Amino acid sequence: MNPHPMQLSLMGLALISIVTACAPKATPPTVDPNTMSTAIARAAQTILTETAAASSPTPTVTVTPTLTPTEAAPVSPTANATPKPPTIGNFTGCWYGPGQTYTLESNISKGARVQVLGIGSVPGWYVIRNPYFHKPCWVPASQLENLPANATTLPVMTPGP
């Protein structure tokens, strides 16, 4: 006697249920929040730059250096002193201008070495070269450590239009 097609279907479902119930459960991998946010920022940047018709409610900002002459006292070098490179003090955002009203370029991890390009035209901000994308972006002065001795002689920079 041949089994009824309904019986075969029920036996197949029962077998699938047993197999899936006995299979080991996979645990999702843990992801570092810094790595995740940087990956998201890179993906967003790629999408925005590759889409010809993409538009953003936030205006595109370019950093234009504005030189302001200043006089600084000469700094005498100290023998055997190796200056520490400027670093980020805490996990922070790097913006296309001074603050959250501008587009976030990426987040930068605590301890990341950066190159200071200029002083922001808005007090309390510096323009650095983003260590991940190598483009200028703005960070709060409070997040920079080991500023170079000549930081006050750097050009004053303003966000673009």
C-alpha cells in the first residue's frame, strides 16, 4: 500500500522540524562599534558619490584655507626631545564643518594619530586630515591631544559654501 501524499508531506515537515530543532544555534559575531560606524560611514559615502542623481539636504562643504598672519615667539628645540604626534583623545566625530549641522565624514577612534591642517574659523575647532579617508574634516579642539607647538601659526580655515 502506497502512502497518501498528505502523509508524505506531514512526515517531511516532521523530519525538517526535528533536524532544525537539533541543529546547534549559531551565535552572532560581536562587532566593535568603532569598526561598525566607520564601515557605515564608508558605505554611505560610496553610495552618495556613486549615485549621479543623489541629493542631500545638507549642503556640500569644502574646506578653504584662509591664511591669517600671526607672529609667534620662536620656539627653541629641546635636545633629544621627540614630539608626540597629535592624537584623538576620545572617540569623536569628524565633520565637514564645525559641528553637527554639517555632514559627518566619519568617527575617529581614541588614540588615532592625525595631522592638524589648520585652526577652524569657529573657535574651539581644528581641521585635520582624516586618518581613514585622508580628506580634511573638523574635530572639536577638546578632542585633540599633543597639539604641535606651532598650532597657533597654522592657517585659519573656513567651511566651504
